[in-house]
Amino acid sequence: MENVAPSPDKIIINKKIWGEFTLIIAIFVLILFIFENSFITPAVIINPFDFISFLVINCISIALIFAYLIFTHYRIQFRSEIVALFTLSILIISNSVVIGNLPFTLIEELKLSNGDLQTITISIDMIDRLRSFLLSISASLLIYVMIFVFPKQKHTSTIIILSAFVLVAAGYVFIVHSLITEMDKYVETITSGITAYSHVPEGLFVNRNLFASYLFVSFLSCFYLWTRMRKFRWLFLILSIPIAVIIFFTVSKTKIIMFSFTYLAFWIYWLVTLFPKHKIFFAFALPISLLTLTTLIVFRFVPALETTFLGKLLNDILPDSIFVTDSLLSRFIIWRYALSYLKEPFNLFFGRGFYLSKMLLGTAMAYEPATHFTYRWGNFHNGFLEVISTGGLILLIPYLTFIGYLVYVNIKIFKFNKPLAFYSLVALTAFFIHSSFEAVSLLLFNAEGIIHALPVIFPSLVYYHKLKKEKLIVSNWDLKHQDKPLLAFMD
């Protein structure tokens, strides 16, 4: 079986595929509206939805999810689907326990960064509780459909490739809009030098970090298309360069680290794959690569070389000033507060609830003099911390288990498609970097996390289920329980 190759993907777009693609997009768009307290463009502020609008959009999104299940003739299978449904049901129940446990007027004592103790009072009305309950249902349904239903469909590979093209095109639309409306910022950066906060582009978005985050999704999509396209595959690596350049202009440090890591990882991958086929070329490429990388590091960080032409150039491109900011200090303050209430066993186990955890954090941080996060909905600036703060260990353990499962999937597909498996591991690592400093969690809490999940989760997961369908990856459970559906929405 190890010598059997999977069948090649055929990109055929027909009416059924367009219908499924449109339905998936509609579900995503509605879910994004639901989870965002303010829309991504400054011109359209929805802060927040009135509850009736929220309820209507939520009901429509749930109806579309069930329509998708019917449209795909979905059958619930043994083990993984049942475990997932049970886990997600526990999540909804635990969130309901949190909602019922919180008083209508919550009084807490907050220790500020300057050492002062501040008593804060937070009102949690029935509307807030209903939002939390409905969001837990919407999140659970989205997770189930996108992880356990969508990857197993017949035309999913085509839809993922089509989505990648859309994401790349969207990235270039954002770039063109930014260049047209913010050209003065780019010119100022080039002429006056780069700074962390002044004259940085924001594009269509409310801040530079969000702009860079969505561009990075387009950036990753370029590398995914490189793994899937046989013709003109190197074109997609070229297309990634302008996106990386604009990300650099945003001076979003986390995203700069992410795209630098991605380029370095694929450069190493190219050298490794070059050796067996072109040993002579490899003998030149390896020392030149090491020499180039070493030169850049030495001339940038050795003080004695700062006065040289290359040293000045590198210091102008990456000045120390962009790394000396208070953003990391603000994050430490937020993390300290978020961790402080996890000391209570109830909060550690159950969390503080969907929507409510961000509301409580935002209200508390409004009293903090050392941060600039003074709006009602707080930003945890750490995806893993937001997961445990929202759903406690009941949510964190399955979440980390799923990330471990993605690593397992990439290992399993590696012998069948090394470029795709390598890409997926790089994308997952980049997500880990992103989630360590920004409130980004796979398919959870906000539009940024849901969109970022697209190039991270689905390429490897879809390919893995394709291999299972072709019996190239077969577990003992599959052999014992194949073709035994437990329940079906439609036969």
C-alpha cells in the first residue's frame, strides 16, 4: 500500500460545486458578522448589533448550516463524530452553567499595574447572557460542520483551491486600495524611515495589525497554491513577495516574524529537496545561502559594522525603535489580569463564557492606566489564553487535542505529499506564533481566527480524508466499522 499513489486532484467546477461553495461562503460571512462586535471596516461600525439583528442573523446562519448538512447528504459516522458531538454538547452546557452562575451585578477587585486596588462593577443583563448562549451554539455548529463534515465531501479539494485563489485576489484588492488611499504613508515611510506607529497603512481595516493579519492569510494561500499547482507553481511564490512587502510597511512585528519564518522554512525545504536531484547545484546553493544569512545577521547586529553601507541599510530597514514599544508591556498587563481570575477553580474549569469573557476583560482594562484598551470588549492578545478564559479547561483540552490531531494528520500525509505536509506544518507553526501574541484561535471567537483557520486547517485535513476515502490510510477501526452509519439527515 505504501507504493500506491493517491489519485490526482481534478479541478472541475460545475453548478453543484458552485452551489456548495456559495453555501459555505454564506455560512462563513454570517458567522463572521455574529462574532465581530465591530465590523472590520471603519466605514461600517456595528458596535454592537442590536439584539434583534443578532438573533435574526444567528438563526439564519444555523438554518444554513443544517441546509448544508442536507445538501451534502451527510451521515453521522461512529467514534470521531459521536465524540465531537458529545464534546461540543458539554461545551454548550458548561457555557450555560457559567451564564447561570454569574450575578447580574458582578463586583471584583482588580490590582492595577501601579499597585493600586480598584473595585470594578460590571452589569451582566439577560441580553448579554443570551448572546453568550447563542454564540456557544453557533461556534459549536461551525466547528462540527467545518471539521467533521466539510473535509469529507467529494469536491472539497476543488473548493479549497478555489477559496485560496479568492483569498489571494482579496489580498491584492486590499493592497491596491491601500496604495491608492494611503500612498502618502508609504512615501513618508520611505523618505523619513520606518516607525512602529506613525504613518503606517491600515487599509480597509481599523488598525495595522488587522490589515497585516488578513494579508498574511493571503500570503499563506500563495504557498498552498504552490503545493497544489503543477504549472506556474513558482508564480505563486512571486505573488507572495508584494504581500510580504506591504505587511512589512504595516510594522506589525508578529506578522513580520511569521512571513520571515515562512520564507526561511521553505528556503530550507528547497535546499533539502535539491540535494538528492542536483548535488552539484546544492554544493553551491548551501554555502551561498549560509553566507548570505550570516552576513545579514552580522551586519545588522554587530555595533562595529553599523557605519558600513550594508549596516546602515539594514538598520534603516529594521531600526531598533520598532522593537522598543509598550505593546508587549500592555500584553503582560492583560495576561496578568486574565490569569488572575483563573486561580478560582470554577473559572479555571468552566471559564467565563463566550462573549462575556471579552466584555469582562474590556471593562476591567478600562481602569488600567498603562494600557490603551479602553473599549468594552477586551482583547486577550493570546489565543490560548482566550480559549481557557472563555471555556476553561473544558474548552482548552479539546482545542489542544485538535491541534495535536492536525500534527498527526500532517505526519500521516507526509509520505504521500511532502510539499503539502510541509506547508501545513509551517502554516500551523506560523499560527502558533500568531496566537501567542494576538487573540487568534482556530474557528473561534472572531473573524480573524475563523479566516486564519482556512489555510491552516483545511489543506491537510481535506487531503487526509481523501487518502482515507481511497483506502490509502486505513485504521483498524475503519476496517471494523466501515459502511455503518449511525444516523443520516437524508438517505
